[in-house]
Amino acid sequence: MKPKPIKWPNDAKIAVSFFVAFEAFNKSSQYRRSDDKPDYASLAYGEYGGKAGIWRIIDVFARNGVKGTIDTNGRIAEVFPDAVKELHAGGHEIVGHGWVNDIDLTSLDAKKEKELIKRTLDSLASVTGKRPVGWVSPGHRINEHTFENFVDEGIYWTGDLPGPDIPEHRMISGKPLVIMPRLDYANDLSLIFNPKNPARVYFDSFKTAFDYLYAEGEAGSPKLIDALVHAHIGGRPNIIGVFEECIRYAKSFKDVWFCTKGEIAKYYLDHYVSR
């Protein structure tokens, strides 16, 4: 069935979110996987995010007057608390993203998964004073009981499932859980790892998708789009420039709603979900 059109605030033609994964690792980062023992070079690659990448991203957001959605591992609050405080103070949305990125939820039973979710949210709240209401799982890997654990812990939106270019929702134990679709139109993993591409591909892909979706909005069917960078990957000088170019390109258009994922989810709940 064709999705029913939704409307954004102020008749915006498109909703745009800028998405950052701020990740910590137990044994290895995406640089080189190790399931056996720690790979110290791979871990050092991941630490770039807290030492340098996230600070560039904060500067880019401030320079362009936009707020980001920050997928944040719980351990980040322990090892880089100043960065988490800075992000929160800047009005960016802090989102749960597992304890570390190389332990995914599918390796846990229901009880241990719930404990990990709670530990992550509590850790982030200990720094910001605000418990996250959104969650994106490491690798978008979830179990049959994951959504139940989300709503039990007060999460009302998740970015774990692909979907159409608008929010959807599921009723979980009588409560609505908003599905903010995983889009991947602009994802820095496609530049560095598998497949490898020059940095310009990131902007070109974003622009192509943005132009098409904006035209759909002009025709009366507004959509959403995001651009994702990982602090330890897209925060590097060879990629951060094209990320900022995406922001500037979107800002050159009128009738654009720049928002966090949580703001979209809250708007959708308030206007399109009967509770």
C-alpha cells in the first residue's frame, strides 16, 4: 500500500537530520576486526573520534547553526565525558547506541540485553542529566525482545530498521515505538571500508537523494533525509569537508526543517499516532 503523505511543521518540503555515531570499542573498531584479542591499532583508530573527530563535528554544527543527533556508546560517557557534555550543552540530541560498538545485542539474552540498555542510558544521563529517548543499536542488530526492552526503558524511537523515507511506528506492549528509517544515502562507511569510494561520492549521493526528495515535497509528499558520519571516520579532514558541504547545500533551500531525529519522532507521535 502506498504510504499516506505526512506534513512537516510550517509546510516544510523536507526534514533534514545530521547524524553522528560517537563510538567506543572493546576489542576492535571498523578499521580491522578482531573477535579474539584486542587489536590495539584498530582501537587507536576508533579513539580518534573522541580525541579529534567529534570536536571538528561540533565546530561544523556550530558554524552552520544546526543541531545533530549523536548515537553514543555508553562507554563514551566514561572516557570522553567533556565531549558528551559539550554536545548536550550545544543542544544536540544524545541517543543510546549500546555500551560499546563491537558488542551487538544479538549476542545477549533478553535479561542481559535489558541490563546493557539500562547501563548505557544511565551512563549517558550521568553526564548530561537527561536520559535518552532514542536508540540505534550497534550494527542495527536486534533481537525479538529488543523493542520490548526499549519501551520498558522509556525509549520511544529507534533507528534500527530500514524503511520508507518517512517515520512509521509499531505498538509494543500498548506503547508506540517510532521507527526512524535507516536510510544510508550518505554514510561515511561507504568511503573508507566496503566498498571504498572517494569522498565526493558522499556529497553526490546526498545531493541526488535530497533533490529527488525535495521535489516530492514540492509535489505534496514531504519526506526526510539524513547524512551520517562516524566521529572516528567522518571527523577526519578528508571527509569532514563533504559533510559540511551537505549541510550548506541543504541550507541553500527554503522550506527545509532542520531537526534532530528525536524532534521528528516527537512530532510524528503528536500528530500521527493515536494514543
